[in-house]
Amino acid sequence: MNTVKQRPLLESACWWIAGSGIAYFFSGGTRWLLWAACLLGYSIFALRMGRAKKQTVVMLLLFTASFLYWQIHEAHNHSTLPDRLQVSEEELNESQVRLKGILVSAVERDGDRADFIMEVNQAIYGAAAAAAATDFGGTTIHHEKVQVQVRLAKESEIQIVNTWTRGQSIEIEGTLEQPAGARNFGGFDYSAYLHNKHIHWLLKAPGAAAVKTGPGPFSIAKLLGYNDQMRQAVGRQIEFIFGGNNAGFMKGLLIGDTEELDPDIYSGFSALGLTHILAISGSHVAVNVAVLFWLLRRFRVPRETSITAVIAFIPFYMLLTGLSPSVVRSGIMAMIGLFLLRKHRLKDGLHVLAAAALLMLVWEPYYLLDVSFQLSFVVTAGLIVVVPLMQPFFSFLPKRLAGAVAITLTAQLASFPLTIYYFNQFSLLSLLSNLLLVPAISLVSLPAGTAALVLSYIYEPFGKWAAYPIKAINAVTFDAVAWLEAREGVMLIWKSPPLWWIALFYVLLYLMLKWIRRASVSSEQAELWASRNDDTVPLHPDMAPGQRSHSAVLGWAAPSALTMDAVMGFLRSANKRYVYGAWLCGVLLAAVLYGGYQPAYAKGRGYVQFIDVGQGDCMLITTPQGRNILVDSGGTVSFRKASDAWRDRRVPYEVGAKVVVPILKKRGIHALDAVIITHWDQDHAGGLQAVLDQIPVKALVMNGSVTDTPAFKKVFSRVEQRKIPVYYAHNGLRLQADRHTQLQFIGPLEEEQGQSQSRTEEIRKLEDQNARSVVFLMEMEGVSFLFTGDMDAKEERVVMLDLQQAQGLTGGKTIQGTGGPGAVDVLKVAHHGSKTSTTEEWLNYWKPRHAVISVGANNTYGHPNGDVLQRLLAAGTEVQRTDELGEIQISVKDGKMTSRHKVEK
């Protein structure tokens, strides 16, 4: 509390964030009740604590101003196109339009798609759009940004795209669409992502021929366009110097451009928590600022002039590196810190941090929702507040190493809750990776790479020669990252925790460290420490390269002077209340971590989750005792010809990697007890590779056949590498998932009842996989589910006949085609509702009460077939479809079934 109380600017920032947070997270009467409760609660608290009335009023006014500012900002963040064009949003959606305006973002091309943002000045809607090719004359539009996606028609159009730059006037014809929201629970919400960028429409254009560009008037966008060209020129120079994988890596390191970074390298950095190295942030600014200041001083430039020059350099560096929230934060902090340093008033990093936060949030309130903004500020605040508390634990190490360990560990702890909230994984090797690799990259590759770049502009061979040792260091770095990433059992998967969990983690961690410190110091030290009544120490930067002190400009606190002997005195401290308090916080923190690591869906209730993967199948079964079974994995179907290789994206969209794996991680699925692949068609098994790469799988159940495709070979190579047991499903096989859940396989039929095999050469090769789909009946706490893959009508008849014969052989009543074993509660309709299956005979046999059709919205196959829907309706079956409802979840408890879906009709 004292940390905030004695820093009015920090308290102001906290109240500003609180007001915005309440306005964002709550709505209606609840929002206003919380606002009033905060006003009343703080007023009572301030009165009891004897706080100055003026300061109390100022804080409450700031809180209220932020609360109202967010709502006003949100009220103005809507599309004006429907009103201006005098049509409804429904009519405007998926309609033909012609727009005219200014290109206001850099153009990003990946494969056959170019993306950019335009600010619309004029618009024409409907049939008139095509007639306006020569004379525009559209409706005037104000303050409307549109995300544009241009699908290139031919390879030669790449050259045209390369001429498009920010600031140009642009005229474009295409189809206007509303961006899609999340279609799965916890899935990525593209609509909300664009909303926070003040964008409400997508414009899809069929080729570069639909785009006309011109010089454009003078504007901020045009100035930024020149900056884009400068970044591209610097990027080309980096590519010339380094080449290969080093070029993409050094572009990310030096100018924050990761577009050409090798996906495998980026994946390794991401897995080990090292991506902050490639996102320009405080360390990059600190190193460049320190090097520049050191050089100026070595050339005997006066200190005050050197500081002024460095301040002037920072905005240029921010522009060069892309103006991400993290670089803006660190740049603002550096400029404020250097200004105060020049005035000999730099004392407190938290005040500088708070000033940067207030400036950014007033400029753009939606920065509060940006993960880069959140991580940047949380980690910086952690370094300022926690490093002094952490430093004594490592006093047995050499001073520089102790400081590095304390800073790295603090950064890991500070970023941990947000990392698992957004990315749902944390590597146990992250701390080691940061300790080993970050110093080499930040203190060697970064400054040396910058020097090589500068030398190349003086004389190109100098730059190339200087790049050789850097490339050698990078090679070692890449090998180390690949080796560390390959270690198994070190990646922990966490569900996304609630916000209260994140807040509780920070509070308990801070109190535990603070009370350990208080209990560890001697009585004299305690009195001195209490008299200062502060948690951080003043900052006195020297700004010499290689010294830790220059980081104070970015808000890092100097380490405490406590010794390890004092820390070891913790257990024998005379002030037992701090000892007990620290122990209590430690126990509670352990309990919080244990609870946070548990899966999202608690034991005691079963779930069947029909994940929306577009045109494909993917179901996640979570049993009442917490077992997880994935049935199919979705997949991206491509019919691209070899001659169209230029259309391929650098990282192609793949359903398994982009949808299935993130959903599994977000729900805290630490491992899959089994994966059942009904057959090897791409839309059912294409996502399995991504699943095997990132989620531990204990068993694979398949249909007893193989296909001769590269995807299948790659999957089975990974299965053999991971030594995953493989079982071949057949009628009669039973799996007891847990005490409440049993799977009975009724297809495919086998001529010989086989046992599990392990070699793919012993099973048959089939190109037509649908007729050999795995079919099974699941009983979960008295509720029955029938999973059918893509079985066709022939397989339906064969399965029914086999069931009839089996019942006859066991003495039961023979089934006559119109009667079956009793109504099944839920039928997963085969083959996405295709006309080749779900016959009337099949429905009469099973009498399903409910049916789920997994099918892609606006698919080109005509699924689900109208006749199938009519047969389901005639059978009295309630139908739910993923193309209409998004993900469909059915929960089971005590024999009762409830369902929910993500998308409202």
C-alpha cells in the first residue's frame, strides 16, 4: 500500500485502469453499482486512514473520468457505413461495394493474399458499385476503417502489390463482410480483435485488378508510408548482410520485423518463452540508448548534449521498429527518464512507468486489452518492485550473476499469469533458456548486429565481415533452442485462469516476498527500512554499456543491500508474525497454482464437445472422472495444384494448429488418454499432426487401414517416434474409459477379429476411407452417444445386419429393420449430413432423440443435404448444426443431459 500511497502518479494510473476495467468487464446496472461501490468504499477508507481530502477527490475524479471515458470511446466505436448508405447491417453484409479512401497501414502479402487497412472517404453500395468504375460519386464517409483482403488472381500481380504503400489514395471494389466472432468456447474472436482496432468490416477483393491506387494527399499516413519504405530498405540491407535464416532472425531482433523469420525457429523461441527477444521492448531500447550515449561521450560530446541527442534518437528508433505497444512504452519511459536525468530529478521508476501508462491509455484506451501492453507494463513493474525483494536470495552468487538471476526470475514470475492466460503453456526450461540465451542475444547479437548494419552503410564488405561472428553465435543459439525445445515432459499446459486468480497470484507472491524480507532483517535494519517505508530504491543510472544501471531509465530498480545471512535469519526471526504470514502466503500460493493447473471442466460431470472446425469433424470427450478422448482432429482440405505453389503462405492455415490445439490448451488438457481417428480423410485426420506435436497422446485408435499420402506418413512417423500404442478398432472391441463411461465399437467390421498391431505394413491400404469409418456407441452415466465418422449407406446396412445377427446368436429378439436396440440419445450424423448416409432405415433402427451435424458454414458440398434433414425431422429428431451454432457442448450428470452452443442464431 505504501508503494502506491507515496506515489500519487502511480495511484492515478491504478485508478485510471480500474475505471476502464470496470467499464469494460461489466455492463448495465452492474457497471454503475460497482462504480458507486468503489467511490463509497474508497471514500470511507480514505477517511479512516486520514488521507488528504484533496488527493482523495482527485483520485475519485480520475476514476470517474476513466470510467466515463471508456464508455464514451466505446459508444463512438461503431460503423457509420450502414447509416451513411441508408441500409441495414444485414443488407450490407456480403454485398458488393466500391470504396474510395486512403491506405493507412503497411501492406502485408503472404502467398496469394495481400492485407491492409484503408480509411474510407466515399462508398457506393450494391449494383451501382460496378457502374462507378469511371465516375465514382459515392456517399461521403467519415472515420471508417476497413480491413481489406485482396486474393491475387495470378503470380504477376505480386509486382503490383509491391507498389502499394501507406498514404496512397485507393479505390477498390469487392464484397463487404462482417468479421466472424469466436465459434468455439474460448476460441479466437476476430471480430473483437478488429473492434479494438476500430475496424468493423472486411472487404474482400478478387485480385489486384480490383484495386486502383494514386499518390494520395499529404497526411500522417503518407509520412508513415515513408517510414515503411525506410523499414523495408533496412530489412533488405539486413538480408544482404546476413542471408538465410539469420536474415529473418536479425530483422526481428533489430527492427521488430518477424515476417520472414523461419517458423521452426519462431516455434522454438515461443515454446521456451523467448519471443520477447524478437519483440522490440525495454532491453532493446536500453541497449541502443546506452551504446549511443557511450559513443557520444567517447567523442567528448557534453553530457547534457548527449542526453538531448539520445532523447531525439528514441522517437526515430520507435518508428524504425514498428511502434508496437511494448516499444512505445519503453520509448516513452526512456524519454521521460532521460529528461528527468538531465534535470537531476530521476528518482523513481514507478512514477515514470505510471506516466507512460497514463499517456498511452489516454491516447488509446484499447491498449489496456493488448497483450503486448499488458506484458510490457506488468514485467517492468515487477522488475521495479520485486527485484529488490528477490536479490538477497542469490547473494551467494557473484554480484553480476546474482543480479541477472534475480531479474530473469522476476520477469518470469511477473509474466507467468499473463503467459498462461493468453498462450496456455509454460516451459520448465524457460528460466534456464532466458538465463543462458538472453544475455548472449541482448548483449552480443543485438549491439554487434547493429554495428554490422551501420558498417554496411559505410562500406558493404565491412558489414558482411562483421556479420560472420554474429552468424556463428546465432547458429549456436538456434541449435541450443532446438535442443531445449526437443526435451520432453517440460512443457506444462494450463487453462486460461480467471482474472481474480491472476490478481490473487500477484498479491500472494508480493506479500510472501515482502514478509520474508521483513522477517529476515535485523532489528536495526528493520527500523531503518521501516523509516524509509518504501519498497524500491532511488535510481542513479550511469548509462555505460555493459552496466546494469542503464536499465533504470526503463524502470528497473537497483538491488537491495540485504545479505543471504539476513535472509537465512528468516526462520529464527523475533518477529514471528512476518514468518507466519510468509508461510501462509506460500501455502496459499501453492494452492492457487494447484487449482489453476486443474483442467477447465471439473470432475464429476461428463462432456461431449463438438468443436467447430469448419468442414470437418472433431469431438472432445471428457469423462466424469477426467479422462480425455479426442475423436477426429479436423483438417484443412486443399486442392491446390503444384503450379500454384506461389499461393502457399509462409505458415499455411491448418485447423489442427490454429483451432484444435489452442482449444485443448485453453481447456487445460494436459494429455489425451486416447485419440480415435474414424478414418484418414483430410477433414478428419489432417489436424492430428499438430495435436501429436503439442499434446501428449497415450493411445491412438484407428480403422485398420492406411493411405498413401505424405500427411499420413508424417503422422505415423511421429507416432512411432513418440512410441504411442496403436489399436485397430473393430466390431466387438470395448474400451472402459472410466467407471461411468464405456465405448463399444460396432464398425468397421473385420473378417478376422484382430488384436492390436504395431506395423502399418500388416494392414490394408485404402484410398476410399469413408466406407471403413470407425463407428462406436458410447454410454456415459446412462446417456448414449453414437459416433459415425463418414460411414455410408452400405456400411450402415452391414453394421445393422451384424448387430441383428449378434443379438440373434445371443438369444435376444431378432431386429427387423424397423426396430432397434432402443433410442440413442445423441447421434453424430455421418459425413456432415451427406446424402450418401443417414438412411431412413438407419434412423428407424436407432431412433435418435437428438442429432449433431458437424459441417462448415457456406461449404461448397451442399452439406447437410435437404433430404437428410427431412428424414431427421420425420424421425422426430432435434437437430443442431455447427455451421449455425458454432461449437455444441453436451454435458451429462446423473443420467441427465444439458447442452449449450457458442453462436446465437
